[in-house]
Amino acid sequence: MEDGNKKRLIAGHLAACGAYLIFGFNIVLTKDLTNSHIFTPLSLFTLRSIGAGLLFWILSIFSAKETVDKRDLVKIFLASLLGYYGTQLTFLVGINYSTPLDCSIIATFTPVFTMLVAAVALKEPITPKKAIGVAISLAGVILLIYNSSIATAGTTRTTTPFGIILIFLNGLLFASYLGIFRPVIQKYSVVTFMKWIFLFSFAMSAPFSAPDLMAVDYANVPTTVFLELGYLVFFATFIAYFLIPIGQKELRPTLVSLYSYMQPIVATSLGIYLGMDTLSPMKVISCAAVVVGVVLVNKSKSKR
């Protein structure tokens, strides 16, 4: 039994890590997609819901049949509203009004929000070890972002107050989703939960985005845009949102959200690989601080 628990825990860590690795690349691609002005933020959201939703419903045909309680359908609808509809729209719109640097810095507060929400909603204790772990990771990732931005300071446009509010709200909504809906996520399989999440998301967005989607001249859309859209739908939506519930089943909410710190690490690593950034001792220390923080939170006392 202990070996089984250990394997599930490892699977949870790998799933959360993999999802946020995908999200790390997605920030760059989404910024490029929104800058093309071919699709509106709501149109992109609807396309993600259609593509990933169809894949999850097709996958459910080959999975074990599972009946969802009607009361839980209401909870899943609220989870979709909070954890997908709300978070994705605030991100897709907010990224147009903020620089990647500022967006990354504001997003680092999501684990702090998650820790507080989990303490209230799930009665997860905020132990000194957990608080110190979150603080160390937070300091490490802000230091990493700051050191990665020095070389490009002054080359990006200004972040507006509206953008700050949206990205801040994005982190708060996702933290609430992680903390509040963990019980219903644990109750059903990933496929069952996510197929309903995306069905509700599509139903909420389609009536408003239909005119924009019909107005797009698809024959003249560049191939690169279609490739970026394909990554957005398949990897950053279907695969990533398949992995996140696995992490949520096995890990505490604060620990899952700490893996969001993989995003600036991925962005920095990609910049170094492409020759747009350089590796320095301070960046190595920053990444090490993030890892130490995750380890401390993982070893902190849980509700059980």
C-alpha cells in the first residue's frame, strides 16, 4: 500500500510539473497569437473549449462509464466558471495590457493565494515550514525574473493598471479553483471531470464569440498561426488540463500551484538556449531556491 501511495505521489508531481512546463511555452505562443489580432481573446477561449472538449468526450467513449451526480454537475459548472472560463479570459485579455515580465511577477503570488484559500476552504494548516517554503520559492522566482529582465529593460511596452488587475484576478481565481473544488475533482476520473468542464466552458463562450469566429478569413490565416493554435488547443489545453487534475488528486493545492514557478524557469531556459539570455550564478541560485521551496511545502504537515 505504501509503495502504491508513493507511486501516486510521484505521478502527481510529474503531472503538475509537466502541465506547467507546457504552460511555460504557452505564454510565448499566446502572446504571439494575441498580437496577430486574427482571433479575439474570447474566440481563442472558445476554440480551446471546442478542441479540448471534443477530445475529452471522444476519450470518454473508451473510458469506464461514470455517472455524475446532479448536485456535482452544479459544482463542476462553478469549477468551470472559476477555474477555466474566468482564469483563461483574464489571462488572454490581461496579457494584451501587460509585459511578459510584469505578467510573470504578478503570477508568482498565485501559490500565496492558494495557501490562504486552502486554509479556509479545506482547513489545510499553514505551518511555518509551508509558509517558509512558499516564501523561498517566491523570492527565488522573482529574483530569476528580475535577473532575466535586466538585459532587456526598457524594450517592452508599459503595463497598464487594467492589465495588473486582470493578471492579479487571474491568480486569485485559479487559487480559488484549486482550493475549493479539490473534493469534487478527487471524486471523479480526470476524463469525466474535464469533459464536463469544457462543455460548460463552450456553452458559456460560444454565443458571444460566434460572430468573431465567423468573421475570420481562414483562407488567409498564416500557417504559423494555425501551428500556434494547434499547440494551444492540443498541448496547452487538452494535455495540460488532463495532467492538472492528476496533480490535484495526489498533491495539496499549495504544492500544485507552486509548480506554476516552472513557467519563468522555462522562459529563462528557452531564452538561454536561443541565445537571447545568458546563464549566471544568480539564475542558478534562483532556480535552486524554487526547488527548495517546493521540497519544504511537500514535507510540511497536511490536513491528514
